[in-house]
Amino acid sequence: MDSVLGILWLIWTIVFFILYHTVFVVYYFDLGRGVLKELIGSAIIGAIMAALTLYLWWVTAIIVILVGVGNTAKSGSKAHVVIAIVFAIAIAGIHFMGYF
């Protein structure tokens, strides 16, 4: 169970780091401090989402779909909501298959 939590934490951390840079335009005045703050924030949110994925998988699926809808409204591209729905279905499918 610990390795599953670690893998989920790493995946969610990377997803939130990329999502942050997709949603916001970031200018660095101090590169090291700025990236470190973003990584720490992504790691904290990633840990929360990893725990939610293990124990409340349906909440995670709803959050993923809402973020996809929000990103679609911002970008105007339907690809974000399609990816979010596929990801939410994958979370539900993996849960029902018994992996977590």
C-alpha cells in the first residue's frame, strides 16, 4: 500500500506542477525560490489528492472533471474536459478492479 501511495503522490505532484503552469503565466524574480515554492505546494496538494484517490476515489474523480471543465472554459479547447473524463473513468475503473 505504501508503494501505491508513493506512486500516486508522485503522479499527482507532477500533474499539479504542470497544471499550475498551464493555468497561470509565471515570471520568476528568484528562480530557485520560485520553483521550490511551486514544488512544495504541488507536493502538498499531491499528497492530499493521493490520499483522496486511495480512500475517497469518487471525490477525486469529481475534482478531476471539474478541473477539466474549468480549463476548457479558460482555453476554449474541448480536449481538457475529454482528458479529465478519461482520467476520471480510469480512476473509477482501477478502483473497481481492486488495485486500491
